[in-house]
Amino acid sequence: MNKRCKGCNFWSSYGEVSKGLEYGTCQRRAPQPRYSSANPEVGSNEAWWPDTNEFDWCGDWAPFRLDADDALFLPWETEMRL
């Protein structure tokens, strides 16, 4: 199995492709502080999830799974509810 960000349950795509790669954020852990200046004491403090591309990977990968609400739109589920 290919354990890359694009197939991970914790990855959220921006929905845009740049230079042939799809980018998104890893939401496995809480957002981390990011400083907008080289000097953290001067820059504004904000919390962000790490930016990744679809081919990045890490040790916390988990297979993508659908939420219960997403299953409402699967074609094979429709017949079972009628």
C-alpha cells in the first residue's frame, strides 16, 4: 500500500494543483505555531497545520476512510435504503 499524504485520513487537500503536485495540510496533530518573521518576538504568531504535497509521507499515516455523512452519496448505498 502506498502510504503517501494523498491517501491518508488526516490529509486535507487545497483542491489545487501547482507544478504538477496537489498540495494540502496534515491535520494529524494540533496546529503548530508559525512565525511570519525571522525573529519570532517581532512576527505575528499564528497556528497552522503543516503544508504538504500529495507525495509526502510520515510515520503517522492512516488509511483514508469516509465519514458517515459521506456514505450518503455513494451510489451503491442508494439501493440499500429504498
